[in-house]
Amino acid sequence: MQNGELARSTQRLIAMLRPEKVGTAAQTAMTWFKPLPISSSVIKPIRLPEFPAALGRIGSLEERLAQAKRDVKRAQKLRYRVFYKDGSAIADAATMLARRDKDAFDRICDHLLVIDHAAKPSIGGKQPVVGTYRLLRQEVAANHGGFYTEDEFDISGLTDRHCGLRFLELGRSCVLPRYRNKRTVELLWHGIWSYVRQHRLDVMIGCASFEGTDPDRLALPLSFLHHYAQAPEAWRAAAHGSRRVEMNRMPKEAINPKAALHELPPLIKGYLRLGAYIGDGAVIDHQFGTTDVLIVMPVSAINARYIEHFGIDASRHAA
């Protein structure tokens, strides 16, 4: 391939991940946080109860928010299976005994669950939880010591620069292997979208992970994120200096974008397609056996086609 063709091909790949124009729907999204006129017929705010019974459904899969402690425990059991039993996380004695992935943040977070009603129920008669996300709103975090993300990344400057916006932390995302398909992932994102709409949130943040703790083995994808997806200054936040791992491990001209995209975890690739940015520097998480990067996703920057797909009022898969 000639140099000119390679350059054009690279630009097309990057454009697929980060469209230059967010489109009409995304521009409309920027007005959600202003009072809507009563007579408005273009955008109707969704009417969800404080704790909706269900957020959406595709076939036998249903998405809902945890209603009680027993629901949170089901999410924790799924996380234990994915992170510890099947993954590389190292469990302490208490975690091994409980067979649940749990921490102090679980008590203050909302927990999004995907449940399969066609699967074999548990001994207790419950349908299995096959996917989950943990959601923490800024006002809740502020009253309980901050975000989980703050242990790895210094986001104080980011939140201060955008003090008029409302942040949502996404975390503890996991799906059972056999359910890692379009339907399950789409339901999870539909649930997040419904939650963002319900609470009128402006920015999503959180850690996303690569398997492994050797950044040299991750030189290609980390360098790709540094050169092609780093947040602009207004949205940038950096890893804490004591934990920071350099992401710029290869010069830009040495990167093969197609090969780099192939090495990105599906979750990170999905975030980029939605319109997310990547923070400055990575962090090694030895407990979970991962290398973490910071995701910053302003709602106003979300790719318009995804807003249109789920519906501005999050009604596409509404239960």
C-alpha cells in the first residue's frame, strides 16, 4: 500500500471510532439538562419510577436495576465468577469464603442487571444474572468519599473544570462468556442510556481494563489509544503519579491501526465507537491482574447513530 493510501485508510479507521460531527441527535442531547417547555412534542422526558421494575427486554433477556440486597448479591456472585473464578483476579480469604466480589462501593451504587428468563433457575428459584454494571452518581459519591476511579486517576481537575455538569461512574462491567454477544451488550447499554436519561447526567467516566500487568506486551494498543484517542485538554485527567504507567510506548508512525484495533478489548472498542476519550496514563491493578485506562465520555460527544438507535427517550427496548 502506498503512503498516501495508508494515510487515507488510517483516517477512515479513526473516523469510524471518533466521528468529527456528532449530528443532530447528539446536539439535541446537549439540551436535555435545560427545562423542557410543557408543550414540547419533540423530546418527552421518560417517566420512570424511582426504582423501575424493568428497564428493557430483548427476547428472554431482561434488564433491571437491583431492588434489594439479594439482587446485589447476585451481581456480586456473577462478578466473582467472571473476575476470580474464570479471570486472573486474586481473591483474599474473605472473598474466597463469600464467593462474591464485593467492596464498600456496592452499598452506595445502583446495580444494572441482565437476567435470562429462559435459563435454568438457581436452587433458590431465581433466574440467573448474566450481565451487570455498577453505576455511581456524582452526588452520591460526594457524600461517601468520592468515586472508585479516584484511587487510580486524579479526576479532581476534570470535575472542577466542568462543575456545572453531572458525572456518572461506570464500573464492574462483566458478562458471562456465553452471553458476550450483541443482544446482551445492547441491553446493558440501553439500561445505562435509560439511567442517564432518567437522572439527567452529563458525563460518564470509569476504568476499562486490558488483561495482563505487563505494559510492554500492551505497547501497541496502549500507544494507539495515546495517539488516536487521548482526551482533549478540556476533558483530560491523568493517572496518579505514584501509579502512572506511560501509554506512549511506540511512535505514531510505527502503529498499525488495524492491528491495534484488533488488540483492543471489546469494551474499550465499544466505548470509542460511542465517542469516548481516553485519559493520560495507565494504571496496573495487581489484584485484578489488569492494566487500566480512564474512560471519559461526555453525553454531548456520543455518536449520533447510537442515540438514534436507542432512541433519544431510551424507548427502543423499553419493557
